[in-house]
Amino acid sequence: MALMHDDYSVAWICALPLEMAAASVMLDKTHKPLPKPSTDPNAYVLGELKGNYIVIACLPDGIYGTISASKVMAHMVSTFPRVQFGLMVGIGGGVPSTSNDIRLGDVVVSKPVGRYSGVIQYDYGKAVQGGQFERTGTLNKPPQTLLTHVAHLESQQMIRREDAISTIVQDVLNRNPDMKDRFSPPNQQSDYLFRSSYRHADPKSNCEKCDKGQLVCRPPRTTNTPHIHYGLIASGDQVMKDSETRDRLAQQHGILCFEMEAAGLMDGLPTLVIRGICDYCDSHKQKEWQAYAALAAAAYAKWLLSAMTVSRMNQGLTKNNSRMGHYIVPLGRNPRFVGRQNEITRLEELITMKDGPRKVAVTGLGGVGKTQVALELAYRVRDRDKECSIFWVACTSYEVIEQTYLNMAQALGLPNVKPAEVKEQVKRYLISEQAGQWLLIFDNADDVDMWLSDDRACPALEDFLPQSEQGRILLTTRNRKLAVELTSSNIIPIPHVDEDTALKILERSLVDKGLLQDHPTAVAILEKLSFLPLAITQASAYINKNGLDLSTYSTLLQEQEPEVVELLSEDFKDEGRYKDLQNPVITTWLISFKQIQCQDQLAAEFLSFMACINPRNIPRSLLPMPASRKRGIDALGLLNAYAFINSQDTGINLHRLVHIAMRNWLRQNALFSHWIQRAADQMRNVFPDDHCTNRGLWREYLPHALSLVYEDEFTAQWKVYVDLIENIANCLYEDGKFHEAEVLYTELLRIKQEETEPNHPSALYSMARLIVTYRKQGRLKEAERLGVQVLGMMKTVVGAEHPDTLISMSNLALVYASQGRWKEAEKLGVQVLETAKTVLGAEHPDTLTNMSNLAAFYSDQGRWKEAENLGVQVLETEKTMLGAEHPDTLTSMSNLALVYWKQGRWKEAEKLGVQVMEMRKTVLGARHPDTLTCMSNLALVYASQGRWKEAEKLGVQVMEMRKTVLGARHPDTLTCMSNLALVYASQGRWKEAEKLGVQVMEMRKTVLGARHPDTLISMHKLAYTWKSQEKLQDALALMEQCSELCNKTLGPNHPVAISSSRSLSDWKGIHDSLASERTPTAGSQIEGSQHPETATEHTVAALIAQQPYEERVKAPHVPIRSTARLFLGDHPLLMAFRSISAERGGQELQEID
């Protein structure tokens, strides 16, 4: 019997004529040429090898690379439609290394490694930040059966060292003596491997003139047997001839070989790559090894094919030589189709598998590309098997289905079929043997009633599905539940495409390909479109029609929601979709929603509810309570089946574009306000108060609550939901989100003052919350003004001893302390404490908080023993009354650690500080402002012990986190920056200290004011930094300004004022006469300016400078720390300056609610 194109199952591709010559002599038998289409320019050699029928093709002479290879493969597959896999066989450049002893004449076989299929396209990717090149995407793997036989050969090599390659090569040369001169193995002495850094001496000559002293020393092999290596092969469009680039890429990816064609084949036809090594990808190209390397690679291909037999029959569909199949597909092939190789390969396996499933479903969100996958599959089946009939039924309506079946009946030659009987008649025919092999595709099989309803007037389509060994059914559906009903577990889900595939879709859809040079904007658009193929196609159509650039379209996607909906609702033409249907992505989802409404009303209600809140991480406990748990599971299951949502451990995620579409539908149907109210009622029922035990729950709910309360439809009803808004604001405050809390408190105050008297307790409560929020933001003038106002109103409304009045007094004392007005803070604090003991009791939580604050006031004034005694008393009582992990208890522990630190008891401070930090990380979270305060204080403890690296590392970490959590201008962030500058200065890193110090001082002037204690401390520190750099004039000017402001603002007895005045006096009076001995450079004279001892100089120099000259000159060569002790001992000024260096920012003061 004459052979036909369908009989050939193995494609053998070569790049060079000598490779094709090596391939041809491996055949057991050569066949006569077969006719080919005029559109196929390839030249083929046909033959067989151990029962396998093989077609060999070579690339056009002189035209190499991935594109040329892909064209040759495309024509071959079209002419020989039953080819099952390819072998790319020829020469390549080896990558020798210590782990892979690759020599010339060896063979490298591609093998999947990690995420790579065995071939990596090393010149395909994208430029990323820093000038780096990131390889993207993956290529198709060879078929499983081929890899299995490769693994078998590899295992046989491990058991016994077969010399199969040499045996086959010798046999070929014996049978073809004319090949011996060119294809015989060269002498091993000509196998030169030079060092990577050594370039070829003369491009016009061979390596005989190269410096042999640059050769890599390798032990000689004992035999001429070529070794076989398995692993990654790199493919690109340029010859690799740079050894340093070779080594860099090989080290990154574990590459064994470089070549130029394989990447163009892998996605067109699953292909195994076999390369004989003829050079080392360097400038020392050695052509004398090319022919033998090509023969060795061909010998391995023969060895592999001899171990396997590739079927020439389609195993799943019975072959019928009597006729050509019918082809009824209404859509043309999509020329822009890319990706989905894994899904299509799996579908091909299922529909061609012997005893495979008769029905398979493709599922996924509307617009994800199910139709395009099915369409590509249909065309691939047609290309490979002209005898297989393919029928496509678009299930967009009963009428379309009926007409399609009538067309099928006519094509099949069924006589006199009545419309009412056509589906049954077609079913009977497809079951019969005369139908031959067939594939029946039902696209858009989404309507449950259409498929499963037992309506006598219109029977369910499920009843008309034919069951036959020679046929297969494929359904595409958005409804996974329906897919399970119809196909059981034979389901292929279609996910969103990845970034690389999305970029390819965009590229193929755009008229102006140059737009993609704006890569960041292209990716940003794709992210906003959720990498959805239909949305990408729609966007491309709009860009093409209006001649837009990507930046302009990106700005349209950032408009207000109605504008985005309008953009995504604009219809467009697409040849790959049905002409009688609207194509916009918004429209396609509304179709699904209407189907959901018909199937499960609770699912539709869940979707409406989720449209009113944040679409990400929706807690199940936030959803309205269903009548039964099963009903809730069924409803969510249906939404999941339509791919509208996906459930994760963190909650439910609603698709971003579905969220937009659903909100639009609710507005169009005048239901959005109704659902906002229902969502608000549910939120009010479930949202917790701000007790610390509820922190985990409120953090889950907050994103959704905030999304809800800022809806226009909600703000119109704020008066109804004051209690909910107050809870949300309090939780924001507890999480350190002070600005967001302030916005809500301000609005609450406005509403309450409109609804009640200005001095109503409810309004006063909101004012009190604003006071503490202002203080936390460093807005101290506003906090003081409002605090005085509220205190006066409280005394008038409820009395001087009422608990609410005491709270107002306590909060005002905190404001005074934050302003550095410690005497006023202490006076008010003592008054509050004594009254609280009488009114509330000594162990009441508010009383304990007032005691803790009073201890902090003592500490601020350097009265550390009083602060410690009171702090220990508060801590022990709180442990008993509130528990060891209560936030108030942790604050007291933190303050006590700070008191220890200020007394120089660093080990105790560190131990307690670490304990508090770890507990706060557990209770409050690692990013909570109170946790960051602990970390900042601990960094200071490290610095005080000279552990600069630990202090710097922790300080930088806290600074960056505070910038993110609190903002770059928040007082706590500035304190952290100031302390970090101190750490730099302590290491003699003056430039860094100066830069950060100037930045902090200027920002504090703006944020806190020029007279704020923290601003004055910044000036004091910066003056010392300048003096340490011998910028004396600048230092004197700044210290003079600092001294004047300190005396006016803080008073002449304040530690900072004393230190600045005496420093200024000493600098002016003795600088000239003591230029060589002045304290700030003593450390650098003795130890060097970068030595850690110079560190302490910066922190105590102010105090030493205050001592009489006669005492200071007694010990000029004593290290500065010893000098400090010698001159000052436990002088309180030394303690005071510790508070200057460390800053008061670590002190924690507590408001009372």
C-alpha cells in the first residue's frame, strides 16, 4: 500500500546541510517523495527507522535562527498533519564547567529542569530596574512518552557504560566510506579549551597560533567515546561566541549548551533537542569538529528512536480512509491567539486518548478565553486529521442551536429531517459507525435550564448528547457546577493569562506595535484589566480606533467609576466572536449575573452585598446570615463556579472588574442605595468595638467598613450610623491611623453639634477624641486650644470631679508634656491622680493610667527615682488587675525600661525592652506605632552600650516602617531619624549625621514649630555635629540661637537650656587657646575619627565642656568615656544629657477614653 502524508509521525529538523546528511544516513530505509502543497517551500527526506516513519527537513541555506525554524516546522506540520513530536538534531556550543566535563564531540540532550521545559530562550524577556534583563515565559515540553524513553536511556548509561553512539557512528561510516574524511572523529589533541578571559589571537587563522599557556588544564579521557549530558539548552537568534557571557548565563540557569533554533519549535510542536558539541561558545570557533558532532547527535537520535515505536494511528479516533470529514465551525481561526499551550495539550490528550473521557468541559470566567481555546483546538484537530468531522454549536439561544443542528443534518445528508426531530436524528447518526470520527463542540453552554430542565415542550440538551467510541464532546461554560453535571470530573479550568502572554495578546492586537516600548504603562494597563483576554482585546480596539498612546488609555482607566464603566461598556468588533452578540466585557458578565439570579437568589444577594464593600479578602462572617449553612455554601459555590469569586484562607476575593460591573448594574436598576443601606446595617451588627481583644476582627473588617462609609449613598445617611462610624474611628486610632481617625471624628462632631447642643456629652466625647488625635499627630497648639475648651465645658456640664472631667484634665496634661511644659503637666497630673483615687479608687484602670503618666512626667524632668518607684507600683498593679499582656501593662513596662536606660542601667533596660517588644509584636502587630516605639527605644539601649551596628540596623528599620505607617513628617518618625543621626555621629560618620540632622531640624521647625523642645534638641545636636567637623562658626551661630530659644521657651533651669548656655560660653571663651585640646576632637586624636570611642564624645561633650578648664586638662589622654566619669561621676547633668541625646520621643503617655 502506498504511503501517505498521514503515515509520518516523527519530525526531524536540521539547521545545516551537514546535519541533514548525518540524519539521512541514519534511516533504515528511504521512501519516495510525496507531493506537497505549493505553499510549502520545504524539501523533505522521508524514511523509516525501527518501524518509525520519519520526515526530515532542513532550514533554508544561510537563514538560521528561531524564526526560520518556526516557519519550517509550521509548513511541515501542515503537510504532515499526524506528526506527533519533533527532534531538533544538529550541532551546538558546549558550556564546560567543573560540574559538567563537556568536551568536543559530546552530546547534550534537552531535559526539563525546574520551570524550564529543557530549552530556555535566553534572549527573550524584559529590561527591569537596574539595567538587568529578566527572562520571561516558558516553552513547551516534549511529550511524556519521549521523555520517558530519554530517561530510560539515561538510566541504562548509569548501569553500564554503553558505547552506542560510537557503534552507530562507526557503522554509518563503514556503510558510507565517502563520509569518512569529513565525519570521522578528530584527534583529541585539537580539542582546545581556553580560559574565558583569553580572546582568539587571529580571526583569520585557527587556534594553532593561540597561546597554549592560556589553555584550561583538563585530564585526558581514556577513550574516544562521546559522553552524553542531559539538561538545559539555551536558544537564541545570535551565535554565542563570547565566553564570559556564556559563563554568566550558564551560571544563572545551569545551561549546558547554546544553539539558535530550538526556541522557534517548542510551542509549534513538542520537540526534543539533541546537540553534538562542536565548539565552546567562545571566540575560538573550531569548524573541524562540526561534521563529527552532527553525526554524534544523529546517532543519539537513532539510538532513542530504536528504543521506541511511535504510533502512526490516532489512538482515540478510529481511522476511516473512505472520506473526508465534515467541518462546521462558524468562526475563523484567531491569528492573535497565544499561550494556553498546557490547556490545549491536555485537551488534545483527553480527546485522542484511547478509552479517554467522551465528554470534556472547559470552564472559566466570561472573557477569559474559553471560546478561543476551543477554536484553536478545533483548527489543530482539523490540520492533523482531515477525516475527523468537527461540529460547532453556539449555545447562545435555542434558535441558534436549532439552526446549527439543521445545518449539521444537511451536511450529513440526513433526508427530510423535521426541525422538531433534528437533534435526535443527528444524535442517532453520530452514534452510528458510518459517522466515522467526530468532535462535537458546544460553546457557551451556560444556561442550566437549557441543559438540564425536564420541560416537555423543550427537552434538555443533555438528552441529545451522543455517546460513541469514535466521537468526543467538548463544552465551554462559565458555570463549573453545570460542567460537573455534564462531564463529571473531566474539566479543564482556564485561568487568567500571565503577564508575558497578556503582553503578547496586546502586541498582536495593537496596530502600532511601537506603543509597547512604554513597557511599565503597558503592564499597568494589563493589571487594571486583570490580565483578562477579552478586556485586553477591547482595550486594543479602543486604542486602535482612537489613535491613543498607552499613557492616555491608562489615565482613562483611572477615572471615576462611571467613566471606567462607560469605557469598558463600549462595543467593538472582533472576528473571533459571534456577530449577533455584544462583545464588551461589562456586558458579558451581566449575562452571567442574570443566570445566577435565576439559579440562586441568595448568590445574587451575596454578589450585590460584595459590590458595596472592598472586593478583596471579604470575611465570610461579614456576609448576611443565610437561612441555613448549606444555603450559604451553595450560594458561594455558584459564584465560585462562575469564577466571579475565589475563596482563600484570608477570605473571599471578588473579581475586580466583576465588582465594577456589578456596581454599575445596581445603579442602572436603582438598587445601589438599597444595597448600601443593607450593607451598612450588616456592618453595624457585626463591627466590633475597640477593645484590644477585638483587634484581629476589626482589622479584617476595616477595609470593607472604610470602603462603605465613603460611598456617596452612605454619607447621606451618616446621622443614622453614628455608632458604627464612632467604632470605626476608634479602631483606626487604636491601629495608629490617626489621620484617618481624625477625618471621621471631625465629621462625627459636626453631625452631633447639628443634632444636639454644642456642650452635649456626646459632642464633648468627639471633641475629646479629636484632642488626643491632634496630639498623636504632633498638632499640639490645636490640641491645647481644644483641650482647654473641653475641660471648661466639662466642669460646667458634669462637674469638676466627674470621671469625664478627669479624663479631659488628664489629656490636657499630656498635651502640656508633649509641649515640654512639664511643671504644668505635673501639677495637673497630680491633681487628676488625687481626685481619681478618691472618686474611682486606687486600683481603677484610669487611676493607674494617671499614675503611669505622672511617672513619665517625673522621668521627663530627670527625677528618675521617683519615676521608677511610681512606675514599678503601676506595673505590678496593672499585671494583677489587667493582665500581663494588656496594652496598658505593656506601656508601663516600656516606660519603666526607659527609666532604667536613662539611669544608665542598660542591661535591665535591654532585658525589659526586648520582652515588651516581643509581646507587642504578638498582641498589637509588628507595624503598630507602640511596637515601633519599643523598637526605637531598644535601638537607643544598644547605642548606649556602644553596639552601633545593632543600633543602626534597628534604627533604620524603625525609621522606614514609621515613614510607611505614620508618615515621613510625623513627630515619632522625626524622633527616630534624630536618634539615627546620633548613632551615625557616635561612629564618627559626621557627614551622614549632619545630613540627617539638618533634615530633622528643618522638618521639626515646620511640623512642631521653632520653639518646640524636640526642635531645640535637634538644634543642639546639630551644633555639636558641626563643631565635631570643625565648622565652628556655624556651630556657634546655631548654639547661640538654640540657647536663646531654650532660655525663653523652656526656662533657664531646663537641662537643655543649661547645657546649651554653658556650651556656648565655653566655646566662645576657650576655643582659641585650647584648639589642640578641645574635647570634641580628643577622641579622634587618640583613637581616630571613626573609632567607636569618638561616639561617646558626641553624647557627653556638652557636659565635659561645662567643667572648669583646670580639671579638663588633668587627663588629656584618657578615653572620653573615662573622662566623662572622671569629671562628672553621676552628675545629674550627665543624666540630663542622656535625655537630650536619646530624646523624649520614646516616652509613652496614655490617654484615657
